[in-house]
Amino acid sequence: MSAWVRRHPIWSALVAIVIVVIAAAVTTAARRTGTAQAGTVYVVHQSARTVIPISTITNMAGKPIRVGSGPIAIAVTPDGKTAYVANTYSNTVTPITTATNTPGKPIKVGDSPYRIAITPDGQTAYVANFESKTVTPITTATNTAGKPIKVGKWPQAITITPDGKTAYVVSGLDHPGWGTVTPITTATNTAGKPIKVGSSPQTIAMTPDGKTAYVIGGSTVTPIATATSTAGKPIQVGGVQDESVRGANAITPDGKTLYVANPGAGTVTPITTATNTVGTPIRVGRGAGAIAITPDGKTAYVVSGVDYPGRGTVTPITTATNTPGKPIRVGGDPLAIVVTRDGKTAYVVSFTAGTVTLITTATNTPGKPIQVGKNPFALVIAP
């Protein structure tokens, strides 16, 4: 994967376009395989215009699901019944019924849909339209698009508060001089006053209590107090963030620590959220990227080797002491990682290897890679 492709504002979003849906039912087959919960991994292939489902019980890929042109992002409703796929070249969103893995009628949105976030009640999906400088709300009950909401230039990340009252939209990718976050009141779909943040903001993370949103971009992290929608003092982290690496931050379930990956430095920086103080960088490996934390908060898993086709590792970090464990070998150029809701298995997607690797978290051992085809992109865990 060329450096130009990884840095281009549209292609860089490919790091966040795969999602894992963990269903609640426990089956006999799941017990036989040692998997506590049944579910499906949905892998988006941008060039093939498909989404490939993988059963977490059998770890086998199913029949590809046809979507629009240039699928680039996917999100699943909290009840797990529908997946929404943003098709950046078609300017549409394709709903997929997960029970049957059948696509519905494409929903017309703005130019270059780039990200999707769904409210906790599952009633509305918000789509960031990169070229339109808008966010389109979709009513999930009817799959109808509402009136576009004006935000900043080049919106590329969205997060929603746990109470579902406010959506925060990050704009300004590739702008070294500025960046903004626009709050949207979901009850009325009205945009508030933009909040100025650090240069070239890329992504945003929300604490579990919904009190603070952290905007990551460049070499800084900007905290935003959601009660007042005001930005705090930027936090300096080690190394410069790479805009092509998404999901390169994670907050522990108790909300006490934010982990931020520094790809160039090959480290992860822990930030204590109570005081917004930076801890000692943790060495994980060159090309540090996406981070996933187990539900019990005891272990953070960090992929390394992004933009290195021949390399690929996952480093487990014990969060109590912030000490890294032995790196786990996976496929080359790993882009993202998720941990299942029961915490027993991590899934890692590798771009150049064309694989998804399972890691048993109890022993930190990798299983046989699942072949999913050329250039799969990333993994994001569903609610």
C-alpha cells in the first residue's frame, strides 16, 4: 500500500471500515468451539464493492454482500439487526439486514460519505459527508435521510455522547493551521458553535461517562468538556499522529486512562484522564496503530507494522502497570484490532496479507489466519 494512498483524505478512512457484531445468543456450536458468544465479523472490501461476513463460531467467510461503489465505513445498530455501509463513490448508504445478510435499497446522502455513528437508542444514524461539509441524519426505522446539517470543512469523525443527546463532528483533516469540532443537538439536528481544537484533527474518543471528548490530531490531544462544549489545554503526546491510522486510541472501560498510539515513534502514550497528565511512553513496535482494550480493562492490545507489508505484530499491555508483553505475530500491515464482548478473542485484520487473525486472549496465542481476500481494511467492535 503506497504512502500516497495511505495519506490521501479519502483512502485514509479505510482504517475504520470493518465492524464486528457480537450477538447475545449462546449456541451449542459456540460451546464446542470455546467461543462464549455467537456473532459475525463484517469485512468491507472497497475495490470489490462488497462486505464479507465471517462467523465467529466457525471462523469461515460467508457469501459476499453487494453494496455500493467505494464502501468506506460501516456501523451497526445497538440491537445488532442492521449494518449501515457508507459508499463514498456512490454517495449512498446501504443498509444490511444482519439476520439474512441481505442489502436493502441504497439511501442517498451527501458527497463522499466518510463516517457513520448511530445513537445509543438506535433511532438515528449520522453520516459525515467529507466533500459536502455536512452530516446527514438517517431515521433507521424507515431508512430515510433527513435534511443535511452544516458542519466544518472535511468532516471525518463522529462520536455521540452515551445519553445520545449530542453528536460531535471532527473537521479539518490535513489542515495544519486549524481544526474544529461541531456539536449537534440530536433532538433537533441543529449544529452548535464550532469548537477550535488542535491542528489537523483526525479522530475523537469519548469517556464512558460522556463528560469528556478527546480529539486526537498532529502531536496533541485536545480535551473537550461536553457540559460546556469548551476545549481544554492541548496535551502533548510523543510522536506525530499519522492521519491514515484510525482507531489509534482507546479509553479503558473505567474511563481512567486514554491510550494514544504514536506510529512513527513506535510507542503508546498513556494519559490519566482525571488530570490529563501524560505517562511514560510504552514501547510496542514501529508503525504502532489501532488499539483495543478488553472489557475488563486489564489488557490493551496494540497492532504494529502499519505500512510495513512484511511485518505484523500485536503487543499486549498490562494496564495496571503499563508494561508491554511479548509481541504476537500476525499478518503483514495490520490495520486494526477488536476484542469480543466476552473478552476471550481478539480479531486482527491485515491489509497486505489479506487475512483476519484470531488471538486467544487467555494465552495470547494466534490461531490460523482466515483468508478474506485482497486488501481488507480494519475492525471496529459493535456496541
